Amino acid sequence: MMDEMDMEEGGVVKKFMFVNRKAPHGTIYALEGLEVVLISAAFDQDVSLAFCDDGVYELKKGQDTKGIGVKNFSPTYRALEGYDIEKLYVEKESLEARGLTEDDLLVDVQVLSSAELGALMDEQDVVISF
Amino acid sequence: MSFEINGKTYETDEEGYLVNLSDWNEDAAKHLAVEEKVELTDQHWEVINFLREYYNDYQIAPAVRVLTKAIGKKLGPEKGNSKYLYELFPYGPAKQACKIAGLPKPTGCI
Amino acid sequence: MLHIINKSPFENSTLDSCLRIAKSGGAVLLIEDAVFAATKGSAAESKIKQAMAGMKVYALQPDLAARGVADRVIDGVTLVDYAGFVDLVAENPKLQSWL
């Protein structure tokens, strides 16, 4: 709580984009990325999330991990709104290559073309990749 | 580390959080509350049950700021503020209430 | 011979390498992130269909379920559980893991 207040007094708000490019359960990247995003919410920065390549699978509806004995963290993406993280972008080309549409995703997102996502990435102060 | 109630053993980590979320029940909550020196009232249970529901929905324990806001939305503004929650759980609503509710330590809790 | 692939076809070329090199008559088992190759409508679908002309293709069901894609498996791909995985390894005297 103290740290949050200190940050506010500092008043520096930067644009952070977290780029998610890995499928959820085969490696630890997706979960680690999500935890960093949740922690970043405590610092009142301008945070956005981009999902491209296999990262789009992180948002796939209907994940059931009981059979592989790992935590199903996909419901946590729905908690992001409560953390005031509302800018979620998904690359259209990555969705299409995987036979997915916006309806397959478990949160509301903005679907962007590769070029649009690239342009948005270019506007950031900090880009962090998972 | 562990504790035992009515012949059932509850495993805890070095900070006293339940290791297995599925172990949690009201007996365990009452024991954890005693350890935390919190006397459970209906107001405490309201927050504990809210936290368990939140965890069930989102698979994380919320940060204090998020908890406060969400409680305000669900139970009214007179309860959705740090003062109210700290009165119930003096050592921090996220840490202390989460422990009693059998949840893991909140992510991003400083 | 059994070929096991565990990498997503979209970020790694192990599926291409395997299908190019593996001799027909063998079997391919898709596990972990490789199970995305077994899903309908994906860019890998045609490769899998082509492979199925000469090889038997399997996918590990718990990995499909974990990723929310168990309901969109390409027709002709055989699903196996962990016991089936062990059977495949036991049945095939030779095994190549495409790491």
C-alpha cells in the first residue's frame, strides 16, 4: 500500500505493453507473464497486453487442466478488468492461423491487424515480452 | 508444519497458509482465526466467503485495492473501504483474511 | 517407429522437420504444445492431413483438454491418454523425440 502511494506522488505514468507469445501450459512463460502483469497493476501505470503467435491460446475458452495436473490460470485473465487493466489486444493473423475467432476467447479484446499492433507497440515507453 | 482438528491433519506453509486449498472448511478457518487472534463475526465471514468466491471465479487472491473495490460493489460502499476491512483484519485484509479463507498469499501484495 | 513432437507448429519447425524426414508407415504422437497441430481450421491442418496418408497420427487427450481444444480435433487423429502413450512407446521398438 505504501509503495502505491509513493508511486502516485512520483506521478510518472509510462506506457507498458506486455507481449504474450507462448501457449499456456507447455512452458511457464504465460503464467509468469500474467503474474508480472498483476503486480504491475499496483503501480498505476498505463498497462496494455498484446497476444500474438501462440499467446492467443492463453485466452482460449474451455481450458481444463485436470488431466495434466497443473493449475488452470485462464480464469485469471477475467480478473484483469478488476485490476483496471482493460487494454487487451489480439493479433488477427495469429487468430486466423489457428482457426480461432474472437468468440473462442474468454475475455473481451480488441482484434488488431499485424500492422496496427506493430504501430501500437511503437508508441510504448516499455515493451516486455513473455 | 501442520495442525490437527478432529483427527484431520491440515498442512500449512512456513507462514501458516494452508498448503492444499481443498482442505479448507469452517473448522480450519476457526483455527486459523485463533492463530491470527481474530474473533470471527458475521462481518468477518462475509469477507471470507467473498474471498473464497473471488478465488473460485478467478483463481487468484485479489490485491487489497481490488478487494476493497469489489467488496464495495457487492456489499456496499460502507464496507468497500480500507478502514472497515482493516478493522476486521488488523494485520491486512488481503494477508490475514486470505489466510483464514484458506487462499494462497495474494499476488502483488506488498 | 514412433515420432514424438512437443512443440507448437506455429513457433517451431519440428513438425515440418519430422514430417519431412519420418518414413511412412510409422506413427506420430503430438503432446504438450504440439497438440495444436491436430486442431481443425489451423494452418497446420493440411500438413497433418497429408501426413495421415502415410502415417498414423495420435494426440494426447489431456493436453488437448488442458488447452481447450479437445472439441476440434481433426478427423482421423487418434486420441490417447497416458496409458495409451505408454502403449505406443512399448509397441514401437524405435522412438524419436523431436525436441
